[in-house]
Amino acid sequence: MAAEVMLMNEIEATAAQMGIDMNIDFSSIQLPPGENCGIISDDDDVYHDDQLEFDSGFGNVIVVDNLPVVPREKFEKLEGVIRKIYSQIGVIKEDGLWMPVDPETKKTLGYCFIEYNTPQEAELAKEKTHGYKLDRAHIFAVNMFDDFDKYMKVPDEWAPPEIKPYTPGENLQKWLADEKARDQFVIRAGTDTEVLWNDARQSKTEPVYKRTFWTESFVQWSPMGTYLATVHRQGAAVWGGANTFNRLMRYAHPQVKLIDFSPGEKFLVTYSSHEPSNPRDANRVVINIFDVRTGKVMRDFKGSADEFAVGGAGGVAGNSWPVFRWGGGKEDKYFAKLGKNMISVYETETFSLIDKKSLKVENVVDFSWSPTDPIIALFVPELGGGNQPARVSLVQMPGKEELRQKNLFSISDCKMYWQSNGDYLAVKADRYTKTKKSTYTGFELFRIKERDIPIEVLELDNKNDKIIAFAWEPKGHRFAVIHGDNPRPDVSFYSMRSTHNLGRVAKLTTLKGKQANALFWSPGGRFIVLAGLKGFNGQLEFFNVDELETMATAEHFMATDVEWDPTGRYVATSVTSVHEMENGFNIWSFNGRLLYRILKDHFFQFLWRPRPPSFLTPEKEEEIARNLKKYSKKYEAEDQDVSMLLSEQDREKRRMLKEEWEKWVSEWRRAQEEEKLERQKLRDGEASDEEEEYEAKEVEVEEVLDVSEEVLSFEE
């Protein structure tokens, strides 16, 4: 109680210096319509007393200025209006709203103090309501109470600011200029997180940076490799640099569980789920979208877990992730969320809905963006027992214009796959047979960049084959399908350009009876790894799709993950801690040669550091490919030098081993000479150490081991 009195005294002392007195007819105030008075807010009590550490200082107090000055009889009405507005944003403490009154006139002074449970809520309230227009004469001016100390210390006379010398920041892309053209990767094992160079020429790793307890759950590279994100109880952080990995920015979000970068690295999405005070209620979800460079919250979304559980591939506690999917390519122009009977599409200039309303689509269950263009592909299932067919639609943003629609009949399930350049869309459609007792699968192939977006239907030779995996060739026109029954399904390759007709899909080949259940294309196309993970115990086949031939077969026993490096030169396979034994990773060449192996106990993560898109035009890349022999001479010479160095190192290693062996033999010979007289004495004067001069004799020795006596009785 004494602490509260002291707090009020300090507030009164500060407020006395503000002196604002404005008269208004309170009955003329018209609040904006709606429960939230026009303030964008998605939740009002996400933060619970047992979930956040509350601040007992002034960091959780805001000052709201430019309020109406009203007499005593209108005090309660004004207080109710203020409380209604600010309780939308967070939990106001008991007796946490105080509106001072002039002791002489008995009128309010035109400002109030609001104390929230947490500083985060106070900051959010300032951000949301500063500049809020109550009426034409009263526009809120909101400040943190702690800021007043800073304002009071402003000198009466102006003095020019001290000009600090410019110190350039570290080049976050410096690692791309590595003289050996190596790639980096990050691993987590036990409590350690390490960033390493892949020095494949030397068949080893080279350390870059290592830190213990760097993250509390996982790490994640940004899509172009600029940042490494870590996750903590207080929020997320990003790190970057050439060798030191300094912390560049923090993002406050208590109990954050998941994060996601926008494709252009401009924004970071964070997610947390909080258990409700009432066990019968759904979990409360908080999603923040931060500006990566400034750390500012650009938009937050709050609500029950049920509101964010529609769509998505996976997440925590039954919620889908990512909730928001980014569109518009690397420009990060749009992001969208699937809702009930709608898709909510936001633009990042104002972080508001396009046209201030969602895209209404009755019974929509899934959508996905083109990787390069602002085009949404959406799927609506069958309705009315098949009377209304399922459909796939392509919608252009921001105009919400439908570019193409395809009706699908007898559909049980559907999945969409975009090619990396957005040139093609494959729709895998599972259809019921006429008896409705079984299903078969076909593909609807959309040619997005061609006039009128033509569609082809593709059915496998045996349309009853189960589809196990599908994958487009990156930047290419081919795709691979694993189909059939385990344990030895078939793998087929198709091209969207047949030999005689560029507008027709054609099968290239089918590989029969492969131990594979996953497909991993090289980022540059052409090569693919057919992998048998989980039940197939890590079977690997390195296949050249240009030549349609197997380059190598191998095995990484119990492998759980396969990942190509961003250049398509190397492949990493790993066994994570889901298995208790053989944890670690292998590095392979693109054609399946094992380069080196690293074992790590309690191995959790392996992630190659992504590279940004090349600045070279497609024409320049083709020119380099045509003149590769000219460019490769330099690197072949370097490879030869490395090979000679490795040979020299091997010779030196063998020489050292030989010297060590000879030294060991010499020491034992010297010891033998020193003990020669002692051995001769033990042999009764016999001087020879040669075994051939001994005479071997066999001597039989009888020994009584035990004697026992037993009395036997005989009956007549």
C-alpha cells in the first residue's frame, strides 16, 4: 500500500508540470463504431499473470495527453471511455487508471496515467494509440512515463550535437567471397552450436564460430544466408558476420516457439502459444511480424489456437506452421493466411488487408503462392456429395482477378506443387473409382507462363500406383515421381518439353524396384538423389537425369536427413538424435563419392548456409557453361596443387609413422640387450635367445585333485 502511495505521489509531481486545461462539451463526443473503437487489435488478455515477469517500476506506465477536460459529473463517463479503449490492448492493473482532477475547479486536467501488467503491453498501447483521434479537437498524445525524466533533462540552450565518426559495420556477405569458394553450414550437437566451412578438397571441416547454449531450441538461416536466427525464452535474435557472428538485433516475444523469415529477409514472423487460465478454453496464440533490421513490430495477430489452425504443413500443439505464407517473390510484398471460407491477403506497405477485405472463397481448404509472381493457387473440395465439383483456381494479386480455373470430379484429396521459377504448377489429384471403395492418382499440369495457361492431364502407366513422392527439377522443366508399393517402388522422370512438341509432357524413363521414398534434386538441376530414409535404412542412389544413368549407390545407415549444398556440388546426409547410435553427418560429392564423415553424440541439426540469387543473367550463365573448359583451367590447376599438397601430406604422415615405428623397435631392442644377462641367469646359464635352439619335451604329470569316501549299504 505504501508503495502505491509513493507511486501516485511521483505521478502527481510529474503531472503538475504538464498544465493542460481544455474545455469541451463532453456530450458532443462521438466514439467510432465497434467494440474496439476503431483500433486494430486481435486480443485483449493473452498475457496471464503466471506467464510473464511483471515490472514493478514505471516501464509499464503510459501517459495519455490531450484528453477532454470535464467536470466531476462527467468524470465516470470519460473514465469508462478511456478504459474501454485501452483495455483492448492489454490488462490494466487494478486501480491502474488514474485521471488527476484540479482541486479548485474539480475538473480533469486533460491527461491520465495507465498502468499495465507488463512493459510490453504499455509499449504496444503507446504504439497503437499515439495519434488516435477521439474527436476533431482531441487527438491522443501518448508517451511512456519513463520518457518524462529524459524530457525534463533537455537543456534550455541548444548545443550542437557531438558528431561521432562513422564506423562501417561488418560486411554480412563477406563469407561469399571466400577464396576457396567454400560453403558454410551450421550444426547443433549437445549444448554446442557450430558454424563450419566445408573444406571438401581437404576432406575435412574448418571451424568458423562455436558457442555453447547459443539457442534454447533450434537455429535457422534466413533464406539468403545473411542471418542466423536463434530462439530463446525472451524472444528471437539474429546474428551475422564473416567470422565473429555478432548479435545484430533482438525481437522481444516471450515464450516464442516458432519463427519464419520472409523470402527477401525483410521480415521475421514469431509465434507463441499460451495455455489459458480455464482448461476448457483453447490455447491463446500470439504472432508478431518484425522488421528484421529495426526490430520494430510491424503487425501483431492474437487469438485462440482454433483461429490459426486452418491449413499449413505442421506446427506445435495442433497449430499449422507457417500460419502466414509469403507472396510476390523476394520483394516481400504480400503475405496471406487461410481462414474459414476466406483467404486474408495483406500487403506490407501498410500491413493491412488488400482493399480492406479478405478474399471470400466458400469452403477453401488450401492455397499456395507462386514462388516468383503474386499469383495464388487455391483448392476447394467437392460439396454436396459430389454435386458441386472440386476446383483449383489461380488468382492474381492485388486485383484478385481469377486467371484460370479447373473443375475436378470425384476428388478425395489434392496437393499443389509449384516449380521454383513459377513456370509450372502440378496438382496431384486423388480420385475415387466408380465404386468409391478405392482411389487412384493423376496430375493436372498448368503451364503458367503460356497464353491462356493450358492444362495437361497426366496419368501413370498404372494409375492405381500409390504416389510416394513428387519433386520438380529446380529452375528446370523436368519432374520425378516415386510410385508403387513398398519396399521397392518405381521412380519415373518426366519432361514438360517432349522432343517433337515443346507443349506436351513426355516420360523420359522409369527406374524399376528402387529402395527410395524421398527425392532430392540438386539446386542446379540435372542431378538427383533417390533416398530411402526411415524404414529403408539410408539407401542412396546418385542419378544423372541428363544421361539417365546411375552415378553411384551408397548407404548412410539410419540416415534421417539429406540436403544439397546451395551450389549443387556436395550432399550432406545426417543421422539425428531420433536414433541413439551413429549420430553425425557424411559429406558426399555430387556424384556419390564419400568425402568425409563426422560423428557427433546427441546430434540435432545440420543446415547449409543458403546463398543469395546469382547476379548473372541466364544468358551469361549459358555462356559460362559453353566455355567451361576455359574457366576450369584455373581451378584444375588449383585442384592439382591441392592434390599434390595432400599427397605430400600423406607421404609426410607415412614417414612420421615409419619413424615412430622404428623408434619403438629400437627402444625394445635396447631393453632386450640390457636384460640379456638376467635372462641368461634365469635359463641356468643358457646364452641363446633363439627359440630354434630349444628342445621341446612333453611331460605328463598326474595330480590327485580330490578324494572322497562314501559308505554304500547293500540289502539282501
